[in-house]
Amino acid sequence: MARHHRAVAELAGTLGGRIGLHGEDLHAVVRAAELHDVGKVFVPDTILDKPGKLSGDELELMRRHAIAGWLILHGSAEPDPIARIVRSSHERWDGTGYPDGLSGEAIPLGARIITICDAYDAMTHDRPYRPARSEAEALEELRRGAGVRYDPTLVAVFVSGSPRRPTGRRA
């Protein structure tokens, strides 16, 4: 798991830099990426490592980790922007994510960055429930999810390395 968090943080730092984030804004995104799943400490390993589809109750417990992470960080020495990004890192562009059902630019920019980087890293590494996809397959999946799961502007930047900037510049 530590490898995943480091990789997501590195990807988020790169993507954040490509869109012009710097200083405290970039630091907040990278730190939130390192901590985006901290709430999973409250999810049993039997659910985290389950090789098949999660039941409704298991899925609900898994979804609570975003709130748990926010609560952990909100009460810690971490700055509040980091806790806010962690809380929103499982939201979806179309509003079907969790925990708050935020959509589009209402999702903090840092969370939109982490969502893409987390998905890419997860897709390109083996999981208990499926084998890794190739880089090309993962990038194609991100393209298919642009405008639905992911911020379409950020996906374009992630895929192409283009310096285009999405709206809502602050992390």
C-alpha cells in the first residue's frame, strides 16, 4: 500500500505541476495524495483484500473511509485544505462519487487530480480482484471516463502532458 501512495503522490505532483500549481497549493495536493486512503485503517483487511465483488454492506463500509480520513486529518496537525482534498478524493465529475456527491468544479482541484492519479496507478498494478492493465489500456480507460468519472481537462493534460489549465486553479 505504501508503494501505491508514493506513486499516486508522485503522479499528482507531476500533474499539478503541469497545470501550474506551485508552492502551498502543490504541496497540499501531494500531501493529500500520500494520505488519500488513510481512513482505510478502519476497513477490515478481509474487505480490502477481497478477491471478488463487494457486497452492499462491504461497499458502504469501504466508502466510509473518505469521511474517516477527513476526520483523522481534520483533527490532526495537517492543514485543513489537505483534509478537504482527502475527503473529496473519491468524488466523480458527474456527481456519482462519494461521500458528498459533489460534481464538476465543486470538487476541489486537488481531489480531481488525485482521482485520476489514483485510478491510473490502481489500473496499472495487480489488485486482488483483477490483474494489472497495460499503460495504454489505463490511459484509454481514463479517456473513456473523462467527463463522467474524471475532470476532462485534467485527463487531457495527464494523457498528453499538455500545459493546459483547468478552471478552478486552487487546490
